[in-house]
Amino acid sequence: MKTFLLLLLAALAATAQVRAQTGTNVLDWKANTTLTSYLNQQLHAQYAGRPAGLARAAQSAAGAAAYRDSVRARCRRVLGPLPACTPLRAQVVDQLVRPGFRIEKIIYESTPRHHVTANLYVPNGAGRWPTVLLPCGHENEAKATVSYQQTAMLFATHGFAVLVPDPVSQGERMQLTDAAGKPLARGGTTEHTLLNAQAALVGHNLPAAELWDNIRGLDYLATRPDVDTARFGCIGNSGGATQTAYLLAVEPRLKVAALCSYVAAGERNLELTGPADGCVMLPNAGRARLDLADWPIAFAPKPLLLLAGRYDFVDFNSIETAHAEIGSIYQALGQLRQHQLFTAEDGHGISKPKREVAVRFFLKWLKGEVAPAAVQEGPLPVATARELQCTTTGQVNTSFADEENLSAFYQAEAKRLVAARPPLTAQKLGRLEFWQPTNAAFDVLFSREDQGHALRMEPRDTLRRDGLLLQKLILRRGQFLPLPVLRLDAPAARKATGRVLICFADAGKATLADSTAWLRAQLKNYDAVLLADLRGQGETADPGAALDPKYYNREYRPALQGLHLGLPLLYQRMADAAQLARYATDGPTRGRSVDVYALGRSSSLVALHLAAGLGPVMRQVRLPILPVSWQEILSQPTTKDVYSDVLPGVLLCYDVPDLVRALGKVIKRM
């Protein structure tokens, strides 16, 4: 029996070895972590000089002020251009009377026909009230969330007016709805993410849209005689803290602020938990070297309170580090006492202890009480969402016939850009002019990874399939990700064609290698066929288990981290394809022309851009299906897996049909 078991184990091991030898995988490590590891390394490289720069700045008041001013400029640059101020057309549609205060139901237009619903808590009595803006976190109930009502009521009972707007995609402001007002996506964070992808294509971003809603909220408050415009403050929790942090960098009217359960895209949290939803993620923020503490530093030295939960899923160590970094700037500016951290023995959210500390902080710094007494929250009358509702139907999309939601705005902007941008010609392709300004990321990628490094080919074992011999190769160049390749050569006795075919597919090279009949057909026309996995495809595909399905993108983590770095995933794949083409033209098949076969939307986009960059070397791009235009993606906002192909601002320069027309006969539909 023992002998039988040993023989069985030996047979199983031999079978496994045969399977390993006959598989299409080339890389001999756990390759599905390769792209994430690479992006984390790039992340750390971008932020490497930041701690030393901050430490130098904190050595003097002048250095601290210069660092703060630099942060403000970088924040504004990353947030991008903001709209022009237009009439608010504000309405007070109703009010609720409560003991000691009232709740007004407000609607205003942050941009024409784009309505913001909000509740304004106003203390009883006459006077010009110090006023607090309270941006909401990610709860679908938004302004009706119990903890936000409790926060607003506690402030109101202590003599503050409080404006609580519904953020985009929450409360009464769902943007992607059917005719009946029913959401088309699974929730607010999904909407944020889908809208941020749309915004990026036309050179905008969702955080800036939320920022503008909040700025216009302050503009509305400034029109009221019962509001003291010299005493504006802001407090936000979770996603509301992110909104608050972005506001601190650009809004000079704010005098006091508090961030609770604060999260923003930065070095440590991107490595720990990956990208957050679309209202947090800003393209190029990493390239601008903006970390968690920098947005609040832009507010220095005005009074700033951090509220944390020791057991929050938001990394507590990151908050402590941010507190220390912010404190170093405040200390250098001589105002360390105006920055505080309060830690509650609880988790995520603006709990009762945090609310009480926040109100006391605002009593001191915004209301001017020298030694405010401890604040104790008693029973407060919480309202239902229906009671706080501002619109007639509960949704702006169905309450206003002319409502322009953000998706419609981005679609209209794309149509405007079609008429505004110059035609894309073959001559511009050759000079790479069509990539401006978006080719900056491509230039960064090549300057970082390519200069002074020779292309190396590492042969691995071979794979036999139905009489075909495929050589396994790893292509390496400098700090490029290793590129796994299968190479198939035509018989030596056959007359050379002078052509090489390079192939890649969204689903990976294995899908192409599965059909030996297809491979044989290609060898009739080519001297060699190269099957490759571009980064994030095939062997290096990001493991699906790590992805949250609410983001509607199977490559959300690498795509968003790439955008944060200023290296969109599509550009990174172009760089891989360029290395593959370089190997095809400079390696053993030197002097041959190159054809490309691409399968899938992302791979097809890579192939089109590769053809534009290679010029005369590229003979033909073979595409079973032409990728849809970015403008068409805008018209279908719930399309999945869009972020893999997002190039910020691309529609300012060109669209896919422009590229296809300029390439002309190079494109061959299969």
C-alpha cells in the first residue's frame, strides 16, 4: 500500500510538471502581484523627497510659509479650473421649527440648471451668526444622516448657523437615474467613481465639482443678513472631511476647520487599502507630491482640529503622522496651539464625543469664547429624510425639467470640444503633436524607465503545441516591468516575408495561443509571431479578489493608482507595446516591418497609439473590433471597465475616430 501511494504521488508530480511545462506562463513567480508591487514602488519614489523637504521647511517661519504656499499652488493645479460664478437662484422652500432653532430647506444652483439641495440650521433670535459648512460623508441619506443632523443641531443650540448640503450622488442629488428617478448605479460611491471617469476625459474631476458646490454654498450664505461672513468655518466627516480638506486649500473665507475620520489619497493609504472612490481620487495628485497632511497644511496657521477614532478603518497611524507633520508647520509659524488632535476610543464617524469636542473648539476659535465650558449633548429631535426633503419628488433629476446633471454636463463639454479642437492629421501623428498635453505622462514614463538601458531578452523554456514550438521569453529594459512573451518562428526553409506580427489581448496571450490553427495561419504571412502580456494582462492581471465590485472596474486599483501617479494605465501599456515593437525591429528580426494584432478594447487602443508613434515601421494594425470612442463612453455612463482606458484631458486633443481617420489604411478591420 505504501509503495502504491508513493507511485501515485510520483505520477501526480510528473503530471503537474508536464502541465507546468506545457502552460503559456513565462514568469516564474507569483506574477499577479507584479503590477501592484511596481506601482507601489513608483508611489514611494514620487514621495521619497517629501519628508526631508517638509522637515527643512519646518525649521523656520519663512520656510513653513513657503511650503504652505507651494502646497496651495499644487492643490489648485491638481483640482483644475473652476467654473465661473453664475446666479444662484436660491430658494427657501420650507422650514421646520425646533426648540431653539429652525431648519430651512434650501435649493440653489451651483452652475446653471445644476441644483444643490441643503438644510440650513439657524438659531432662534436675531443677529449675525458664525456659520459652519458641514459637507456630508458617503452615506446615501446625506444631510438626513442621523450623526450629521446631531452635529448640526449641537452647533445650532450653541449659537452657530450650519449649512448641510447634499453632495453629488447622495440624498436628493443622484445624478444617474432613470425617468422615474431610480438610480442606475448601485450607490453614491459607485456614481462618484463613474462620474470621475467621465470628468477626466474632458479635463475635469469630480472632487472639483463637489468643491464648487461647497464654494457656492458659502456664496449663498454670504447673501443672508443673519450670517456673519467674517466667521465661516467648516467641519466634515469621512468623505465630508475629504471635501473639507480640498476646500481648505482654495477657500480663504474659512477661519476654522475640523476633519473627522479624514481620508485622502496619499502614499501610505494607497499602499495599505488602495484607491478610494471617485470623490477622493485626483489624477496627478501623486505627481504633485500631495500627501494626506498637505491639504490641511494649506490652511495653516488657522485653527484646525483633527478628530480620530482609535479603531477606525481609516489608518490611525496615518492620522497621527499627519498630525505631527501639520503640527511642525504650525509650530514654525508660531501657532501650534491652534492645531489639535482629539482621539476617541471608538471607530469611524462623527460620534458624540467628537461632536462635543468639535463644538467646543469652534466656540473658542470661531465664536471667540476665551474658555468655553465643556459641551454636553442632550437629547435632540432627529428628523426623517422625508421631513428634511427640499424637492417635490425627492430627486433633483425629476423635480426640475431642465436639470443638468454632471454626466450631461460632461457629455455637452465633449461635444463642444469636437468643434474646438483642430483636425488630427497624419503629419501630426508623425510629430506626436496629437498627444499634447496628454503626452506629458508618456514622456515621464520613458524618461524615468528608458534612458540608458538596453533591451534584454531572457530565454526560458519552450512550449510545444500541435507541432508548433513556442519560445518563452522575458523582455527587460531598465525599470520597465518584465514583459512575458511567446515567440513563434516560421520554418527556416521558408522564404522570408520581411514582416513580424506582435499580438496582445485584454484577456492575455493564453487566449491567442490556444488556437494553433490561428497561429499556423499567421505563420504563412510572417517570419515571426510574438504573443505578449502587456502589464495587467494575462500573467500580471490584478487579482480580482482584491477589487471592490462597486467600482465597476476589474482594474480599478492599478488604473486609479496610475492616474494618481500621473501615469495612466493605457500609457503604461503603450510603453510595453513600444518595447515589444523595439524588440521586433531591433532583435533577431531586425529590419522587418511590424504588424499588430490586438484583441479587446484596451489592447486595441494601445495598438492605435503604437501605430501613431511608430510611423513608417508600422505596416498594419489588425483589429477584430474597433474600440468605441471616448465620447460614446461618455454617453453610456454606467459602462464597466472604463478606467483602464482613461487619459485625463484626452478629448481636449482627439478622440478614437480622429486617430483611426489619421492612420487611414494602416487600420485593417478583421
